[in-house]
Amino acid sequence: MSEERESLLDMEKEDDSNVELERREGEPTSAFKGASWAALLIGVGSYFIGLFNATMELNEKGYYFAVLIFGLYAAVSLQKAVRDKEEGIPVTTIYYGISWVALIISILLIGIGLYNAGSIILSEKGFFGMAFVLSLFAAVTVQKNIRDTQRVRERE
């Protein structure tokens, strides 16, 4: 009876070691990584498709494009600065502050632009706003996943 029990324990240990090889402690799951990338692609893709199909002037489309790119960069930069501070990695106060200001400005720019856009109906304004927010959130999540995965690999 004890031999059977030992062989069952050995099998459980083998199963546990296979799980460890697939996903290490602290690493995001593949499903979460995939969902984050999908959200980013859907958000940015929807925003760009909306811009392409919008009946606004080319300079307006350029404005909304630039605001999205600025917002994505600001969100990722702020996430990195916040995470660095949490982990004890030195972050200058000016960089940390600029990251916050840049994100706030990008959100204000999209809000003010959509509020004042006369050529866009209300439902399209909501669409652009939601695609913008989804893109920012997804960019932060993708960056976090990349950093968590890199950190786990560095520990090994």
C-alpha cells in the first residue's frame, strides 16, 4: 500500500514540475497576455478604423492620431515610472511628474477635441473616447506583462 502511495506522490511531483515549466511564479498567464494584446489591438485598430471612416478634415484626423500616440506613450511611461518607484529603482521627480502631466494632458486633449468636434455625432464621440481609454489601459497592461515576464526570466 505504501508503494502505491509513493508512486502517486511521485506522479503528483512530476505534474507539479510540468506546471512550473509552463508558467513560473509571478509570470502572467498566457490567457492574460493574449487578452491584453487583443485589447490593445482592438482598441487601437478600432480607433484607426474610426479615423479612416470619419468625415472630418485630414488635419483633424492628424490631431486625433497624434493624441492617441501621445496618450499611449504617456500611459506606458507613467506605468514604468510608478513601477520603478515601487521596486526601489531610482526615478527622478521631474520624470515622474512629466509622466503624470503628459497622461493628464492627453486625456484632456481627447476630451476637449471630442467635445468641440462639430462634425462628429455623439455616438461617434463615445466610440472614440472608449477606443482611446481601452487603448491606454491595454498598453499599460501589455507593458506590465512584458516587464513581469522579463523579471521572472532574470530571476532564473
